Amino acid sequence: MAIERKFVDQNMREFRIKRFVEENVQRVGLSDVKLKKTPLGDKIVIHASRPGLVVGRGGASIQLLTRQLKEEFNLDNPQIEIEEIEKPDLDADIVAERVLNTLERFGSGRTKSIGHRAMADTIRAGALGVEIIISGKIPSMRAKSWRFYQGYLKKAGDIAVIGVDKSIKSVTLKSGAVGIRVSIMPPGLVLPDNITLTEQLVTEVEEVTGQPEALETEAIADAKPAKAEPKADKAKPKANEKNVSEEQSSETEDKQ
């Protein structure tokens, strides 16, 4: 139980650090934040699509963020490392942040165009499937939410929990609160119901020449066992023996 509590505390601490970074560093394309223990102290790895905005001019932003993290979470000699996301269109957190920033910039009146553009960019990047749901106070809308869906996306099973990248974000606009939920199935994901044939087995059939009827009779003769020869009928010769005896009796009478 002590080991399980340790893992839970570690994940909760990483979650709070990620929320803190999101609140203090805006529009950097933040994907994930990892906390690692090193001999020199605590190491914080920030995955973002715009690492230059995290660093700031002359490193001012990253120095300020380091001091704030040390004071807020009581970290031991914190060191921030930034890793750039190579394909931001395949990251659910970055896609949701882009939709959120676009809604803040242009308003909720362009919800359909914003959703279709984000969906097209994700599919163009190579995703197997994507689903973007925008719900809340959106004008000129009958339903409570807009759903943008394309491709193939798992909704149940182990693949839906582990393989599908999901993100949920919210923003407050002039019309009211709006929520964004993004689900992306990345390329290269091995699906259990996807079966491919690697080899094709070919059987060679020998061609047999000849008449089909003769071949059938030969095959039947080879298949059936040889029958035993029928025994001679012993009842039939009795009639012949009677005739011979009558002839012998007539000959004796003539001689007399």
C-alpha cells in the first residue's frame, strides 16, 4: 500500500504542477508535464509545441517560472527542461488549446469553421480518427453541442482507455462558458481487430489427362476391395445325374 500511495502522490503532484504551468504560461501549446527525481534535485520536463514562449526573451520567463514552482510546491533545486512536440496536430491537449484560443479571438460565431479546420488538420497529420465536441453558450445553435467527427475512433475497450488521446478544456466567452473535448486516435496504433495476411499459401495441383469417365471407373475399382469368387452350386448337378441314370437303364433293356 505504501508503494501505491507513493505513485498516487506523484501523479497528483504532476497534475497540480501542470495546472500551475497552464495558468502562468499562456498559449505555449502545452502537452504534458513530468516530474523526475535526480541526484541534483527535482527535474520538471515540459512538453510544448512552442518552447520559445516558455523560455521567454533572454530566459526571463523560464527563470520566473522556476522561482514560482520552487515557492509553490517546495521543490528541491528545480530544473526545467523543455521538449518540443514534433507533431502538434496529433496531440489532443494542443488541438483543444488551439480551438480554445481561436474561440477567444474570433468569438463563438465561427464555431463550425473552427471545428472543421481543427478536424481537417488532425486528419491531414495522419490520425486514424478524431472527434471534437464544442458545447455551451454558442449563438444560433439549436443543439447543446457541435460534434465534428472523421475517421475511425474506438469508444470502448482497452484501446479506448490507453490508445486514444483525450483532452477537456473550457473557456469563458462573452456569451458564456464553452467546453471543448478532443479525442484523437494516433497513427500506428495496433488494433486487436485489425488482421493482415502476411503470406498467401498456394497449393500446386497436378494436371491429369484422360477421359473423365475412365478416370472415375479406375478410381472406383482402386477404391473397392476385390470380391471372392462365388462357390459352385452343388444343387444343380442332381438333374444331370438323373438323366444319366435313365440313359443307362434304357441301354440295358435294349441289350436284353
